[in-house]
Amino acid sequence: MATEHDHDGAPAPERRSFLGVISGLIVAGVSTVLGVTIGRYSISPAFSTSNEQEWTDLGSLNEFAEDKLVKKNVIVSQDAGWGKFQSQRSVWIVRKGENVKVFSGVCPHLGCSVNTRADKFICACHGSEWNVEGATLAGPTPRGLDTLEFRVEDGKLKIKYQDFKQGLTTKEVLS
């Protein structure tokens, strides 16, 4: 009668080989899944092409009153490498005829919100002030208001929203 054990009571070599192969396949499968998952989240963002910020439609150029400081909120999509999320940001539009300027609603000093008082921009946090051209009037701000790239297509005002480094004398895009 054939037995699955050899003379010292251990399983037959064929059974040991089979269990060893199955164990090896399980370990290889788990290692592959973990390696792909960890690699995807840690290495992949470094090699992915940068996500060009999309143009955001602010509406018809005629909607923005001339010689007024107009605040508009926009939804900005961002790719943080680990995930994509959306946030609401403020921009200020100043229109004089066909001449348009679009400013970020973020203070270049420490990132507080920019508001208005009379015919100037202000930062209530630390007292910085700017004129309607974005030039510094007062306060600790290291530079004028940050302008945003814009274009007018078919009568619609579109902007390319970007965040800038704070506390610097020069405007640098935050990557």
C-alpha cells in the first residue's frame, strides 16, 4: 500500500514541493500587489507630466462694470500627486474699457484674503494696501498684488489661476 509519508513520518517529497510552490506563489502575489501599489503612489507622481492648469471662464467681459473692483470666486482643480481635489479661490477684476487686469485674491505677504475699501485693495490681517493697478501703497507686503494670466475669447473673460510663493519680493509660481 502506497503512503503519503516516507519511512520517518515526514510528508512525501512531492507534497513538500507542491506546498513550497504554492507558498512561493502566494508570497510573490502579495509582494507584487504591494510593490505596484506602493510604487504607484510614491514613484509615479515624480514621472507624470505636469498637469497644465486649465483656463477658467469668468463670464462675459460686459458683466464686469468699468472702473469697479469686482470680486469673483472660481473653482480650481488641483492634482496633489496623491489625489485630485477642488478648492474655491477669489480673484479681483479691474476693467477700464478693453483694458483688463485680473489679480489673485491672496495677499503676497502671508496669504490672507485681499478685500477692498473705497478704491483700493486691502489686507485686513496686517494692513497692506494696494491701488487699483496692484501697486503697493502701505503695509508689510513684499510686492504688489499678483496678476493672473487672462484672455478674452468670444467676449468671455478666461483666467489661468496660479498660486504664488508668499513673502518674496518677486512673483514666483508655487509648483
